[in-house]
Amino acid sequence: MSTLAWELAPTSPRSAARAGFQVACAVAGSLMIAGLAQIAIPLPFTPVPITGQTLGVLLVGAAFGPALGAATLGLYLLEGGIGLPFFADASSGWAVLGLASATGGYLWGFVAAAALVGWLARQGWDRSFRSAIGAMLLGEVVLYTVGLVWLHRALPAFTGGPVTVQDTLVAGLYPYVIGDMIKLLLAAGLLPGAWRLLRGLRPDRGV
């Protein structure tokens, strides 16, 4: 099966046209995620802020597919790493992506989550609300698995002492569950709606 972006891709057999389309998608996707990163709410008890990035990650992964979705998130990390103010609260730099960063794992987890959600979308999981929820939820599980393992290693530098698994969950999971469920449901609702719109615009394509 195809994904939304590839249904909209140029039908020209020329490789240059399709390559240009992919570049445009990656740039647009990375800019959207950068914008959502600026919706940031710091919490006093954790170095991990609440942000809007996850919504963009889920949408990019589902709409672009595994390869282009992961590449888009890789571009986003590159843009922030070289100094563009694209990470949460307009932060940037390679240190944000490093092992000592409390949020670095979540950022790298974005790439894995986009790839997984994109792969599931290629299997048709984004065509209905119920299956889209499953795809988004699995993407969130991957994202938080990477983020929490990374955070557990980095958190002692912020707390000034050893931390337990419970400390890590309090700092990196529990405060975000409700917000991420809302973003998950929003993403899961947008994708089937976009497919219905595309079917109405292109009934001859049988998408």
C-alpha cells in the first residue's frame, strides 16, 4: 500500500521530480516539527518539557512512510544540531542530542517512532480511526522506550544523586500521558479523514 504523501507525489517517471518532491516533504515536515517544538511547557520537577513535537512526528511518519518519515526526522535533528533553534524552547546544538542530555533520547526516539508508524501506515493502519490509534500508540511506545532509557542515564546529573526507575517514570512519562493521548487521538483522526478527502478528490485512483 501507499501512504498519503506518495499518493500526492508526481507521477512523472523522472527521478529528479520524485527526488525534489521528497526533499520538499522532508523540509516541510522538519519545519512543522520545529514549530510544534516551540509549544513548550517547562515543568519544575523535570528537565523534560511538555511539547507539541509528538503530534508532528506521528503525522510525518504516517503520511510519509518509513524511509521518508525517518529521513525527515533525521533532517530535523541535523537542523537543530547545527544550530538552528528548532528544538524545544528554541534550543539547539549537538549537546541537546548527546548522552548527557535529558531529552536526547526522546529526540532520537522520534526517528524510530516515525519509521515504525510509517511502516504501519504502509500496511494500511492509517486508513481507519481504530487501526490508526494502534499505529500511533505503538509509535509512542517506541519513542518513550528510547527516551526513558536515555533519561534514566542522564537524570542523576539533574537530581544530584542516584535515581530509581520510578524517579525516571515520574520525570519522563507520567506527566505526559494525558497530553500525548490527546495528540495521539488527534493524529489518528486526521489520517483517515485525509484519506477520505483524497478518495473524494481522486475517485479514479482507488486509494
